[in-house]
Amino acid sequence: KAGVTQTPRYLIKTRGQQVTLSCSPISGHRSVSWYQQTPGQGLQFLFEYFSETQRNKGNFPGRFSGRQFSNSRSEMNVSTLELGDSALYLCASSLGRAENTIYFGEGSWLTVV
Amino acid sequence: GEDVEQSLFLSVREGDSSVINCTYTDSSSTYLYWYKQEPGAGLQLLTYIFSNMDMKQDQRLTVLLNKKDKHLSLRIADTQTGDSAIYFCAESISGAGSYQLTFGKGTKLSVIP
């Protein structure tokens, strides 16, 4: 069974641009969460989607948004990029309940210059 | 509030046992997780334990949970050079029909040949 797939793996953007990252969860999983990992702040929760609805959101500015499609694939978007948005963005996949195990993808490395 | 703490570094000799410790604060945690991250990679789920369990063993990995002290540990038996990585402890916090993981800062395990 395929794991969590994230694309692109690496990208470089310029300040002020926007970026869209994609995540395909494990087949049958309806919950997708996004996390940001930086050396300074560690791993921080961005948001969680289940059946196309955002159920939970972390403490990030409105420039960070996401959505989930009917096939459970998810995208996250960051607009008006800042240097501080340079990070590894990780997608997590789960069946959707708190007691279900959570699996991560390999991440998308974003560098903002 | 929610906070997960880990020591930042651990160095062991190949063949010895490694013990990585973690403390958490949320008393309603459902699952407690251990993830491994190798350089340039995403998070690999190693093991997890329900908050109503005391111990879980999975091949070379043993997880111990002390709910009273909110202390979690991961023991790796017969540590190998391939175990060198950063290990993250995380607690799953549920609420309002959703959940999210709160991570520690990670423990960098160095295995000396």
C-alpha cells in the first residue's frame, strides 16, 4: 500500500510569491494534517482536514490556507511568501479519529529567497 | 497548556541500549508517539502507545509510559549506526472532533561505532 505522497519535494520561491503544496494520503485515509518544521520552532501544527472540511487550525497567519478534495488529496497554499516561511512542510495522513495512527510523508522543502 | 519536552542529544556506543526520555503535560492525551527523522527525510512512525497502557514492545523498541509522572521513554536495544537520527516524541491531543500532534524538539541520537 502506497504511503503518503507529497509534491514537490523541493522548491525555491521569491519573497512575495505564493506556493501550493500537494499531499496524497494513504488510500482509505480521510484525514490530512499539515505541519511546518523549522530549526527554530520545531514541528508546528498548521491545520487538519477531514472529508473536505477544515476541522482544526493552528496558530498561523491567514496567508497559510489549505483545502481537501473529494478524493482526500489536500493542498496547502502560502501567499505573499516571507523569508521565515522557509521550512519543511509535512503532511500527515490518518483515518481521522484521535485514536488512529498518524503517518507522515517525506515533506516538501520550501526555500524563500 | 500543551508542552512536550525531550533532551536534545544522546550519544551511545554501537551494541548498547539507548533510552530517550520525554515528558508531556496534557492529561487527556490519547496516543503518544515516537517518530524517527533521518537527514533530509520526513517522519517515520516507529511506535505508539495508548495512554491507558504502561508498556509496549516491538522488536528492538520498548516504550514505557508513566502516566502519573507524564513520562514516556523509548528504549532501543542493540543500537546500530543506522539508528543515528533525530527522535521525536509527540502526543495526540483531541478536541472538538479533531486532533493534532504536539511534538517535542527532538533528541539527536548519535551512535558511535
